[in-house]
Amino acid sequence: MEARVSDLKKKFEDAAAAVKKLKEDPGNDVKLQLYALFKQGSEGDVAGKRPGFTDMIGRAKYDAWAKTKGMSKDEAMKKYVDLVKSLGG
């Protein structure tokens, strides 16, 4: 069991490094998905207050992360790794 969890964590960390080296910009929607899955996989459910309407980027990130609420860290890590692979990372 422990080997499986650490293997997933390694893949997750490798994917996080690979995403920074993508040759093409995946676009804002995909970036928000990546952000949300990364945060859910590393920190769990979103916490804190939603940023105000003047912080549109912070608000978009918060909303994307909030959509993953309830997803397990392992599931979020797996989805993150799969998404990065689909982008060529």
C-alpha cells in the first residue's frame, strides 16, 4: 500500500515539473483545471474566503478549486497526472 501511494506522489511531482516545460500554452481553462487538481492533490478541499470581484484571477482559481471539493487527494493527483500526460508533459 505504501509503495503505491509514494509511486503516485512521485508521478504527481514529476507531472508538476513537466507542466512547466510544456511547449504550448494549454489555455486558461486547462490551466485552471491543472491549478485546481494540483491544489486538491496537495492540500485537499479549498479553504478560506472567495476573493472579491476585483481579484478576477484569484476568484477564477478559487472557483476552479472549489469544483474539486470532496475529491480525494489520490484521485486529484491521478487526474492531474493524466491531464499533464494528455498535454504532452
